[in-house]
Amino acid sequence: MRSKNRRQKPRCSVGTAAFAGSVVGVHPSHRTVLGFACVPSLAELEAPVDAVVIATPAATVPGLLETAHARGCGGAVVYAAGFAE
């Protein structure tokens, strides 16, 4: 069921899930988010990652996917509105 409060932040289960790998956030101005270290852009990742989770406006998604592909990232999950769904 969809929340009636559209400003409600999504829950992050990455830190509590049984994931043994490393997690790196990408944020243009924060150096940490939810306790995870962040880099300013996908282009600044130290190495390719297995998966990229993109949660941005639709207009930014194609460029982010191109950057992820160019960096050798394995796959992507996109959470975005604005694709005329």
C-alpha cells in the first residue's frame, strides 16, 4: 500500500541486510549518508561496482547509466518518476 505521506523517506535496509560486500554512496555534497562513505559522482568511484541503485529524477537517469556503464558497473536498479509511467 502506498503511503499517503509522499515526503516520507524510503527505508534503507542496506545496513541491516545480510550483504557482506562494501557499500559506497554517491552524493554531490555529503561525504557520508546513513553512515556510508560517499563520493561526489559515479565517475569518482575507485573501482567498478557490482550494482548501482539510482534514485534521481528521470531526466538524470540516462547520463548516470552511461557513466555507470563506462565505469564497468555490473547492473543498475532505477527508482525514478517522470518516465510517463
